[in-house]
Amino acid sequence: MAFEAGKIYAVWLREVKRFTNSKARIVSSMGQPILFLVALGGGFSALIPGFNYMAFLLPGIVAMTVMFTSIFAGVSIIWDREFGFLKEMLAAPTSRETIVMGRILGGATTALLQGVLMFVLGMLFTGVAVPPLANILGILVLMTVFSCYLVAAGIAIASVVQEVETFQLLMNFLVMPLFFLSSALFPLEQMPAWLRDISSLNPVSYAIDGMRTLVIGTSHFGLLYDFGVSFGILAIAFAAATYFFNKTSI
Amino acid sequence: MITTSRLTKKFGKLAAVDSLSLDIPEGEVFGLLGPNGAGKTTTINLLITLLKPTSGSATVNGIDVVKHPAEVRKNIGVVFQEPSVDDLLSGKENLEMHAMLYSMPGELRRRRVEEVLELVELTDRKDDWVKTYSGGMRRRLELARGLMHHPKVLFLDEPTLGLDPQTRQHIWKYIARLAKEENMTVVLTTHYMEEADLLCSRIGIMDHGKIVALGTPKRLKHEVGGDVVVLKQEGFDRSCLKGLKFVKKVKVDGDEVFLTVEHAHENLQRLLSAVGRVRSVEVREASLNEVFLKYTGRKYREEEEGAEGGWAERTMNAEAQRD
Ligand SMILES: Nc1ncnc2c1ncn2[C@@H]1O[C@H](COP(=O)(O)OP(=O)(O)OP(=O)(O)O)[C@@H](O)[C@H]1O
Ligand SMILES: [Mg+2]
């Protein structure tokens, strides 16, 4: 593999600039998670007295923000193909690995910015105490890994399915299940067994579980599993992204 | 500098590039002409490694495009026919990104960005989003980007498509200078015959994925056999042309008569005396247009063949020979 630092930076910079250039996208992508947190969190908190559901929900909602932005960033290769910019990248003397790397880092940067923003806003809403520094670092590492593997997965998918029309389909049949069939909304212990089994197979559950452990201290899988699974998925997703992107054409 | 050997690209059953063998020496500005769908863009995509050939091979700067695509990409620059700039970046950001992808050092990068922005007259719009550019301005940005890193081999797919005449002339001058000063090899496709004539040292006319004519613009024009005179006259009678040896070919289309005439300017007087009263007359000097139509104009070609087989043409030829 040939990585070229300056070129990774170029690709990274493009992702970040596209992001900061469109303020509307930032605001709109925060709207949905906030709505979830306030409506869902507020409603359930009233239903279950004695359980701070909002605090429980917060890591799930932060993950949701990161997830949508990351997958979107990866899949946006479909649009680059549609609008022609992909040709510019593919004809440049830049290795495919470099492009993949730059895009992953760029996508993760924008997703992380939103995740952190959401986290801070969420803490204000829910009154969750600021975790200790070590935990904050742990959260950032986990969020980064989580985001990177989602961007990578998005790139792999966009390299294979090439039509813009499939995008909505992907969102409905991949992203939504990944989110809802995870530990994002409900404690795994209290789920019916079948749902718990499905959710335990979903890598997203581990990233959320890890963050939750670091924020409010309740853990299901244990941090070791949470980090292990997340790093493992990152390796697989990165390999898939480079493999499929190498094969993609205009 | 570029060679292709039986290069073929099939899309399903359609051979977009059909067993193409070409040889383009270093420093040449090679023009690839041909009707829509002839396979020009596909040929370029094969040479710039964006498409893999179905069969055959090609080298660019001596490097095999299938075996070492990454090496080939270090030697080339491309201006695509279709849009390929990033809408959500500014013009300048697009250029800077390009410079970084092509490893241009900082100092050179700044200089070239200014230089090409100047060339395409986008300096005062450089910080605006490309989204807000007009169609021609986007095209100019594409050109600026393709020209900024001075590759060994430059591919220009309809570079001046949609540009105003003034900009077009700037660009022609710049391309010609680049090619000469940097000894750059250029492959250019265009539908503007004037552009091809002005810039290209050699031209290949492509149709159905094959080269159907190849040569310098001068030689190709010479081969068409003269200028074309278009007359408008109702009830034109071919026999009036009897004895006029400088008339090489006749084609009638409604009330329009197309004559291929040697040295039309000198012979026009005699021609018109022979033909009699006409509604209008138009002289088209032998140009690449005629060359193009001769080799690829489907309608023109079929009718011409039909006419040659017709009795009127035969008798006239026979009579001309008797004279
Ligand atoms: N991706 C593709 N899939 C299927 N057919 C294709 C594809 N790309 C090109 N073709 C076909 O290949 C043929 C050659 O196309 P190409 O774009 O090379 O033509 P061209 O000479 O560049 O034409 P133009 O002057 O219109 O740009 C056309 O018949 C076109 O429909
Ligand atoms: Mg074309």
C-alpha cells in the first residue's frame, strides 16, 4: 500500500471544506438526533420513574449522529461518480489507498465534530455529569474508530452499487436497522431474547455500549469487548473499502 | 509517445473502440475527430487508465496502461469532456486540491494557480463556489485545472466546448505554446474543425471505433479534391457542366447543387456562365469540414455513392472523358 501524506491531506481537506462550506447540512443533520433525544427521552423518562432514560439514551443519540454523518460521507462517492468528480480523483497520480484513507479521515473528522457537538448539547439537556478526562479520551477514541469503520463501509458499498437511486434504499434497509436493532435505544438486558440476540450481532451495539460505559457507567458487554469488536470491524471495513474501491471505475 | 495496438473496448456487443492501432510521436498535437459516438472519449478513457481494454494493448510514454496504470497516471493530464469539478468548493480550492494530488510543490502551486486563473479570466471569481459559476465559467475552470501541472502527455476531450470565441482563442494560443515550449504531447478531440486545423500537427478521423483517415490537415484537405461550390437553382441540369474539367463531383439535393471544384475562386466565373441564372452561390474552400463529411457524413456518403452509380453521373463522366 502506498500512502502519500500530502495527498491524504488533500483528500481530507476536501471532505472538511465541503462540510464547513455547507452550514445547512450541519444544522439539518443535528436536528433529527435532538428531536429523538428530547421527544423519545422525555417521553420514556416520564413512563419509567426512577430511571434517567435521557441519560441512558444520550450515547445512543450521539452514536446516531456519528453514524448518519459517517455513512453519508462514505456513500457520497456515489455522488462524486454521478457529478463527475470521481474521474478527477481516479485519473490523478494518487493511489487508491490514499484516496480511501483521506476520505475515511475526512469523513470521520466531520462526523466527530458533530458527535462532540451533539454530546455537549445532550449533556446540557439531560444533566449528565461531565465524565473524567480519561473517559472523555476513551469516548473520543471509540467514536473515531466507530466513525472510521462506518465511512469505510460506506465507501465499500458505494464502490459496488453505483446508482444514486440505491442510496435511499441503503438508508432504509441498512442504516435504520443498524440503528434500531442495536443497544442505542433500550438496555439489552431488558430486551426480549430474540431482539437481544440480533442486537448482540450488530457491531454498532458495541460502540454504543462502550460509550455508555464511559459516560454513565452501565455496561453490558464490557469495555474490552466494546473496543475489541470495534477495532476488529475497522480492520475488516478498511480492507473491504480498499479492495472494492480499487476495483471501482467511472 | 503513445502507441496502441489492436486496442479494443466493447460495451456489451458494441465495439466502442475497435482494434485501434495508432502511433503518436513525442511533441505531436494529435487531433481525434469523429461524429458523436465514434469512440473518441472511450479511447481517451482507455489511455488514461479509467477504463480497461477488452483486448489489445496501449502504452503512454512507453508505459503499458494495463500493467502499470499508476505509473501512467504520473505522466498525464486530462481535461474531461464531461464536468468533473467539485461544485461545493471554490474555483481556487479546486485548483489547489488538484495541485496537491499531483504533488506540485507549494511555490509552484501558488504561481500556477494564479497563472491559469488569469488565463481563463476567473481571477475575480476564484473564491466563489463553483456552484455559482456559469456553464462556460465551469468549463474554463476545468481547462485551467487540466493545464496547470504541465504533464508529459495531455489529453483534451473537447476542451473548448461551450466557450466564447475570445476565450477559445486564448486557450488555443496557450495550448500551442505549452506543446511547443514543453515539448508536450497532446491528444485533442474536438468538433470544431477550425480548432483542429489550427492546433493539430496530425489528425485521425474516427468512426465506429476505427480510424478511417489519418494525416496532416493539409494532406487531408488536399485529398478531398477541391473546394465546394453550393448553388441554388431550380431545375438544375447536369448536362450544362459538360466540358468543365475543373468540376470533379456533382450532387443534387432538392434545389441545392453541391459541386466539388478545383480552384473555385478562379473558375467561378466560367462555372456560373455555364450554369446560368442561380438564386444564390456559396463557395466553401476545402476545409476539414469537407474532409470530415467525406469520411463520416453518413447521409452525404450514401447519396454520393448512389449518384455515382446513376446514369446521369455515368453519362457525364463518359462525356467528360470524350472531351
Ligand atoms: N459506459 C458505457 N456503457 C455503454 N456504452 C458506452 C459507454 N460509454 C460509451 N459507450 C458507447 O460507446 C460509443 C462511443 O462513445 P464515446 O463516448 O467514446 O463517443 P465519442 O466519440 O466521445 O462521442 P462524442 O463526440 O459524442 O463525445 C457510443 O456508442 C456510446 O454509446
Ligand atoms: Mg466524447
